[in-house]
Amino acid sequence: MQEHVNDEYVKRAQREGYRARAAYKLIEIDDKDHLIKPGMTIVDLGSTPGSWSQVAAQRLKGQGRIIALDLLEMQPIPGVQFIQGDFREQAVLEQLEALLENSRVDLVIADMAPNISGISDVDQANATYLTELALDFSFKWLKPGGSFLVKVFVGSGFDEIVRNMRQGFGKVATRKPKASRDRSSEVYLLGSDMRKEV
Ligand SMILES: C[S@@+](CC[C@H](N)C(=O)[O-])C[C@H]1O[C@@H](n2cnc3c(N)ncnc32)[C@H](O)[C@@H]1O
């Protein structure tokens, strides 16, 4: 807790009006990779408390669309449509797909992290499953040329995720933004230039 309070990114988030220090992960990645452009349709999976949606909304500059989804409630953000539900449930996926009304997506950002059980194999398997679901969604809904940014925990299943992403994206890169704690096994995978046929 003390570490969190003293954390430079926590202080910065409070000063700059972001709901979580996680904002600086997306900011750093987007400053480098230029993922978010006005006019885009973006899906934010695992969005609560909402700092990635805040960053995305700022960078869309009022042009485009964001659909955010989380198990937990999220306080409203102007320009962001929110669905509360479990992404693993078919009914929730259908709700998201219905909002898209057959129009494809430019960018999927997925920062989902399952509740930790403390049993590392179980936690890793749960996290990998969420990543795979997010990847399936991206393969189905991204426009050709679109991008997918996802949090992944290095461990079992990681290499297979990278292999699967390479099937669908022209380029797959790893990102470890400064705001991601060194001792955390989390990294971000960025798939870009989604192929026409997957
Ligand atoms: C690290 S937080 C996301 C932080 C967010 N990117 C931000 O910037 O505010 C991870 C989120 O994933 C959500 N999550 C975990 N499992 C989920 C699931 N099965 N379906 C939807 N959301 C889930 C959690 O509720 C949590 O809010």
C-alpha cells in the first residue's frame, strides 16, 4: 500500500485526472506506436476504473467511438459506451457484438486481469484464457490493418499466444512500458497490421 501511495505514477495520475496509474502504460505505448487516431472505433476490454478509456477518448478528440467492457461497474466517461459483464460469457459477447452493428473495429485494447487465487498455475491459466478470448474477438472484429494491444503474463501459454497472434497480424511486438512494475510478469503484446484473412 505504502509503495502505491509513494508511486510517482499514482501521484501523476491524481494530478492529471486519470483514474489509475495504468493510464501511463497506454500513453507510453501510444506515443511510440501511434495506435489511436481520431475517427477510430476502439474496444476496451477490462476497462474499469477507466484510465485507458480516458486516454483513448482524449486522443480520439471527439471523433470516433469507444466501447468499454468490464466485470465491475465503471463511472461514466463522455464518449464511452460501457457494458458491465463477464467477457467469458456468450451473452456478454453478444451484447458487445450487437453494439457494433456489423461495423468492424480499428483497435482492441485489453488490459484484463483475472482475480488472483494465489495458485500460480491456476492464475496463469485464467489469464491466458482471457487473452485467447480477446484474441478471438480481435480476429473476428478487427478491420484488415487493425491493431490489438493486450496484457499478457509471461509464463506457460505465452509462446502459444505469440504464435497465434503471428497467424493474424503482420507484426507482433512486445512492450514493457515504464509504468509496468519491473517485478510484475506482465508485458503487453501489440499485434498490428491485421491480415485480411485469418
Ligand atoms: C488492471 S484492471 C484494468 C485497468 C484499466 N485498463 C484502466 O486503465 O483503468 C483489469 C480489469 O479487468 C477486469 N476483468 C477481469 N476479468 C474480467 C472478465 N472476465 N470480464 C471482464 N472484465 C474482466 C477487472 O474487473 C479489472 O477491472
